[in-house]
Amino acid sequence: MIPATMLTNALLVGAVLFCLGLVGILTRRNLIVMFLSAELMLQGVSVTLVAWSRYHGDWGGQVLVVFVLTVAACEAAVALVFVLQAFASTGRLDASAWQALREENLPRVIDHELPADDRVVPTWPHLSPAGVVPEGHDSRSLERDHV
Amino acid sequence: MDPVSTATVSPSGLLLAGSVAALAASLWLLLPKASDTVASRRLGFLLGAVALVGFAATGRSLGCVGEDAVFLTVAGIAVISGLATIVTRSPVYSAIWFAMTLAGVSGVLLVLGAQFLGVATIVVYAGAILVMFLFVLMLAQPSGMAPYDRVSNEPMLAAAAGAVLLGLLTLSIGRLSAAEPPACCRMPSRAQALAAAAAPADGAAAKDDETTSLIAPATAGGDTGDANEVAHLGAELFGRHLFAVEVAGVLLLVALVGAIAVVSRGEATETDHRREGR
């Protein structure tokens, strides 16, 4: 059993997480980040459900959170398959790549003046080679300077 | 007395309005935009910290933020990582910040006394779902920082909407702990029935009954915070909710089969060709 102040504490945390997830899903254009924002909203709801469940001494809220976990796993599996298919057909993880599906009266999303890629390219330490350089493909084609 | 009008003129109402404005400005500055500079992001972080403190202070003046240091720590981790999840440009870092959020949420659940769900959040979310996200990111990440990660849709409107919604939720949560509930909301809960049945109530619960909340907490019988928490949750899950468990199992199976069916697109595999040739 938890006191009333603990209940309202947890409700506030749940509300903050829910609103952050809402902002994320409204603004971000990367499909993966949109799904992460949806999961953030689910986390907020889970915290709220558990708080009420513990406050009332009723197991219903926690049982519901168990099912939320189950459905989130199913949703992530199916949705990520669709994301992969979308990436395979457009080469982008961009939600606006599918704007041909929009309503006719809505304006088209046009990317004006995209920001310059101003990130600093890291300078890696130069190591002296040890041993024989292996034959084969140019391994630089597999390297990435960012994640 | 109208609670809304008192809230708008009281200092806590002003504090709440200031926090909402700071949060909206912070989100707008932090979200990826074309006109981003390092200075604007720093200002955004600063305003975000101000908004966080403001919301905590608002909740405190509304009488609903306690002083549990452990809770405040894990809640702060969850909230700050959640903010970082939605404003980070790189989706991989976003996923890693989300893992941090999950750690914080798991801590919150543990403090609340839901041990099984706290562990399940780490195991299922961070261990399975998040790893699946990272796999997809590795498979589908285009080379170079994608331009659509550096812009966002309507950042100003979305930040304002989110901040205002959070302000309203904070207000209603504060009123929940302070206001006298209307008669229609005072439903007799199962916990109350149990409490009435178990007559010897302890002193703390009786005190809680005096400081009127929406529904008085139970005193005995329905306590969910005992050492056998997992056992009780399992009994509840496989007792009252057995049918729902079966349905969830079917749902998992359908999702598995559906995901494989969408990926394979019904194309014939090598084995099928060999079998046809034979």
C-alpha cells in the first residue's frame, strides 16, 4: 500500500513521460524514433496504472500492465517488419516518404533549406600496423564515422 | 469555490504557467530544426532544467511531491532520459536514451512496490524490444546523417501542445490530492469493501481517510506490497484473467506468423524449388 503523496508523485511522472512521448510522435520524422516515442507513452501509462493499482490494493492495474507489455512486444515485431519493408522500397526511414498517401486537401511536405551537416568528424587515433595486412575487400567501405 | 479560478490567481498557478512556458520553449529549442545552433541548444537544456524544477515545485505547492530521495532520483532519470529520447538527432542514441528511460521507469515501479513489473520492464523492454529496434536500425540505417533526422514537423505547435497538456494534467493531479471529490466520483472500491470487512484498521489508513482523497486506500486484505508479490500476481493472472492470458498467447502467435509472412512475401525458397524439380 502506498500513501497518497506517492500516488500523486507517480502520476506526475507518468504524465510527464506521456506528454514527452506525444511531442516526440508529433514532431519526429524518423519512423524508428516515432515508435520509440509511442513506447514512451506506453511507459507513462504503465506507471500510472501501477500507481493506482498499488494505491487501491487491487491487482487489476498490474495485470493490465502485463498485457500492455505483451501487446507492445507484438506491436514492435509487426511494426518493425513494416518499417523494414518501407526502407527496402524507399531507402529512407522518413515518414514523409509516404506523403502520397495524404488527403488531397493537405499541402505537400517540402524540405526547404535543410540544415547543413555540421557535426564534427572525429579524428581517430592512428595506430601503427601490426602484422600482415589481410587481402580482400577495402574495409573502409564498411566503416562508419557515426551512429 | 471554483478550483480553476483559484489556481489561476494563486502563486502555484503562476508557477505552473511559468513551468509550462519554460517547457514549451525548451522543447521548441531542443527539437531538431533547420536553424539550430549550439547556443540555442544550451539555452534549451537550461530552460528544460528550469521547467523540471518548476513542475516539481508546482507539484509540491499543490501538495503532491514527496521527499522520497530514491523516488526523486529514479523519476529524474526517467524524465530527463525521456526528454533526451525525443530530441536526440541520431536514432541510435535515441534508442539508448530510451533504454535509460526504461531503467528509470523500472526504478519507479520498484519504489512503488511492483517488483515483478519492474523486472519485467527491464527484461522484456530493454532486453527484447529495444534490441529489436537496434537490429532494425543496423539493418536500415542509411549512410550519413539523414536529413530528415535534422528537421521536425511543426516543432513549435507540438511543443506548446505537449506543455499545455502536461500543465493541465499537473493541475488535475494536484486537485485530485487536494479537492473534495464530487459524490458521483466516490465509488466504493473493492479495496474499501475489503477494508470495511476487515474491521481493525491501522492508524495510518484511518488518517488517510480523514484527509479526503478520491478513494480511500484499503487497509488490510488487499495489500499488494507483501513478500509474495509475484505469487499473488501470478494467482491473479492465471485465476481471474486466465482467458485473457490465452488470448494474449494467441496474439503473440499471430504477430509471429504475421511478421514472418510479411517478410517472406510468399516467395518460394530454394527448398521449394528443389522439391518441385524432383
